[in-house]
Amino acid sequence: MTKVVHEVVALAALGVVGYFAGALLSPGGEAQAKNRYALEPPNVEARRAFRYARTEPKSCLEELDRRGFPYKLEKPTKQVDTPLRIAGPVRGVSFALTKRAEPNPDPTSPAAILDCVLALAIDDFAKVLAAHDVVRVEYMSMYRTRGLGFIKPGRRHPSGRAIDVATLTRKDGKTFNVAYDFHGWPGAKTCGEGAAKPRKDTEGARLFREIVCELSDMGSFNLLLTPHYDWGHRDHLHMEVRSDIRWFLIQ
Ligand SMILES: [Zn+2]
């Protein structure tokens, strides 16, 4: 047995190897295609997220105009193809940053910048939310500079391709928070056959699952990660339109 093997065995005995292996599979808590729920759907080219991810800037903006999506163009933003900000309620649903340390984060925070193709999917999201009487979404961020330079363009937060949703507020004034109301656990399945029942059968737990699974059926996002994905997602839904992949991961 070589020295390296000895060390690995010693680390395994301490439970350390599993920890690091897990961390390597999931850098920054984001999804990898290795996940068993990452599947290529039939007719993937016809799925919305796949089409959105390939939309050229000009036709993307035309599509937003056609849909009446409220946006303002943002100045050139590193790694974001067509940077925008949401400029009003989307189908009656307002989108706001969660409260944070910086004073008055709206509307100047970089975290409120998104790429045009994400806006197409957010428009679908708003349609689903409105059908559930949701009128307000609080999100942690869309664009983030952390990871710029090593995360490839066309994916994740440094490309403005993802939104981290924290709370949903309904017309009746009730707010549901992913952190307290999702009632899930890492490893569980979220939608379809064999989907896990929430730990507690509450209104909020049902609402989150219905919305995520309706969006999964619509195919608007190719990554939809809930607290079922991992501990890093215990307090938000990560919703992404990623380029250059054929698989969808809904968990
Ligand atoms: Zn995210």
C-alpha cells in the first residue's frame, strides 16, 4: 500500500473523504450534470429553456416587447449578453431584492441585473405565480460577480442567467419563505412519479411544490433547484436558463 492510499484510508476513517468528494461534485453549491435527476428530456430542442438559451439578443428583446415585459436596458455588464433590469410588475407580480446590508439596494444593486433570456423564463414564472395569486417575489440575487472568470459564460449567476428566490407573497398577504415553509430535505425528489411528500403538509409547502413542478412541465428553466438539492439551497429556489446543455435538472 502506498503512502497516498494510507492517507486516503485514514481520511476515510475520519469521514473526511466523503465530505471533500461531495464538495468537488458541487462547487459553490451549484448543479452538476452528474446528479441522478439530471435528464435529457425527449424533444429537448423544443423545450422553452433550450430555445431561450439560444435566443439572440435582438430577437430576445423583441420577444420581451411582444410580451409586454417591463424592463430597462442596463449598461454593459461583464459576462452578461444582454443586461437588463426589471422595471415594474411582471404580469402583476413584483420582484424585489431581499433586505440586505447595503442601504437602498433597489434599483442600483448589481444583484438586480439579469440577462434577457432569463427575463423570458421569469415572464413564464410570473404567469404561474399569478395563477396562484402570488403578487410579490423577494429574491437574493440574479447577477453576481463572485465566480466571474472561472464560471463559463452563459451559465449561473455571473452571466445573469439565474435567480435565487427566497419568498413568495400572496394576494391575501401571506408570505411563504423557502427557508421555513418548504419542508424538504437534501436528496429528495421534487416532481413527478416518486416525488417526496413534504415533511409537514402545509399551504406553503404545497405552494412551492406546485409552482416548481408546473414550471418543470413548462420547461422554462433547465435548472430548478430547491432545498431538496443540497444544504446550500435550504433557503432559496435556484432557477436558471443555461446555455450549451441538453439536460434538465429539477430537484
Ligand atoms: Zn443560485
